[in-house]
Amino acid sequence: MRSPLLFFDKDPLLKELIECRIKIEQGIIASIRQKGSHTSFCKLANSEIRVNKLNELCRKV
């Protein structure tokens, strides 16, 4: 993905891209919480971290 270039070039679609990625990650988190296995619960923290970082990035756009 070329998202660093989008950020540095201040692409007008960057915020939409970030919001889309946030929705995808939130869907993954919801799915894990509803019917996740032990292995997927281990990945839950990684998804939550990604959402937090994406939210921070979205605020900077």
C-alpha cells in the first residue's frame, strides 16, 4: 500500500482510506470478541493497537 505517500502528499482521499481501515479492524475485533478462539484472542490486542494508531493518524489528517 502507498499510504505513506498519500500522507506526505496530503491526498484528499487519505482520511477515507484510514476510516475504511478502522472499520475493517473494528469488524475483526467484534468478530473475535463474539466467536473467537484462543489463538484469535491473542491477536485481539494487535488489532486494537492498529485501531488506536489509525485513529491517531486520522486526527492528524
